[in-house]
Amino acid sequence: MKYFVIFSFFFLISCTGTQSDQYEPELVYASDQTHANLGIFITDTAYTNVREVFQDTTTTAYGLQWASENEVLFVFYQTGNTEIMSLNLETGETTNLSNHPAKDGSPQLSPDGKLLAFTSDRDVEGRYGSGDEIYLVEIGTTDTTRITFNETYDSGIRFSRDGSQLTFCRQVNREESNGEIFVYDLETKQERRVTNKPGFDCLSDFSPDGEQLTFHGCSENGCDIFTISVGGESLANITNDEYDNRWPRWSPDGEWIAYTSVRDGNSDIFIMRPDGSDKRRITTHEGRDEIAEWKPF
């Protein structure tokens, strides 16, 4: 079944590219360091070159993703609505990509730049549910296809590095606030559940080799960062401390995981090795710094 929505893609965006010796790791993240609402900032991992790239005092920017070295996608919050936006880092110009009365979010561009995955509640009154579902739109067209159908909601989409799979989280039990990690195969159009444990597991990300996932798992005691194989084996808690740790993202070279840690009411960006060792604090602002995403190769 096809669903249609107008997407205005006037720019050429691509996540493809090759690893370069000139690659300098940078993180885009959300912060309230210049205003009560979250703006978009970029920093190097030494936190010596910090720059603000977007601020709108009437809204909050969230759900960030690099579309290319010079393009960032984000979610623009408005009263009763959320839109998917693109930000050109060279010109500072923003473009509304979704332009729909529904709440659209979690934008993710496929590595080859041909598909945009996103969540939306546009079919909330339909047969299958009462929450966000996942959609795909072909870049340069208005062809939008819904790929998930359930009675709660899906969120936290990420493509595998080869573009063959999506990972996402689903609220499988609303009464128990139970969320689990799933993987969707774009060729077979089949989904499978990866995690099966208490609490709310969400915001998963593929390792560069596609063999593992990292995600955060939350309970009444807070959140921790985990890794697990895509087959559902070898579950490991790699933070396992007294802090609230969320939003893990694998670096393009597979050497680091960036995440948000809340300590004494203050959220900051940290990085660590995939086994949980060598934890390093990146941001030092006394406020909200969160949702770190690595610049692609």
C-alpha cells in the first residue's frame, strides 16, 4: 500500500564516502548553552572547537542526524506538530522536508542517499494503531510507503552501514512500559525482534561492520548502555554505573561509542570504547548537552 506526502528535496544529499586519513572526528549535538530551547552545536572530541550552527528561540531542535558533511537533519518542534528539517551547514539555510500536519520525526537518510526513513502518527486513526509508525520516502519523489503496523509505536530508526537493514525500538507493552529492539530487512520486508528483557530498550545503532547493536535500556533505576549481537546474543551492559546513560552512537571507525550521561542533573556528551572502557567526558557546559551524532567519513 502506498501513502503520499510532499517532500521538498531541492538539495543533493549523500552519506556515501570513503574513510580518509584527513578525517577529523566531530560530533553534532543539541544544547541549551545559549538559550533555554535546545539549539544545534558541533564540537571536536577535544571540545576545543565548539560552534553553534542553529538556534530558534521559539522551538527545540532534536533527533539529529548527519546527512552529509555539510547537511544535518533534525526535528523541529511546534505546537501540536513536529516537522523534519534539513540544515545546510555552509549557508545556515533550513528546509522543511516533511511539511505535513502530522507529527513526523526520527529522520534517517540511507547510506546511498536514496531513501529517507522517518516516523509519523499520520495514520493514528487507521486500523493498525495509536502511535508512530515507520515510513520510507524515495528521495526526489513523493512516493511514501508505510512499513510497520502495530498497536503502540515505533521510534529511534537507524540504517545499517550497508543500507540493507533498519533497527528501531517498539513499545511492545504499553502498560508495563516495555520497549524492545527490532531489525527490519529492506529486501525481504521482514522484521525480527532482537532484545527480550524487562524495561524500555531504545535508540539502537549498528556497529560499522553490521555485527552488533548498541542501545540504551531503561528501568525505574535509570538507563544504561548495552551492546548485543544482531542475532540477539552476547548482551553486555557497558556502562553499569550509578548515572543515567542514553543515546549511544557508534563512531564511523568502530573505535568509540558516543553517549549522553546525566550526572547531578546535568547532561553531557561522553565517549567510550565499545567494551565500556576509557570513558571520556567531551562537553563541560553546565546544562543540557545531548544527542551526539558522529560526522560521517
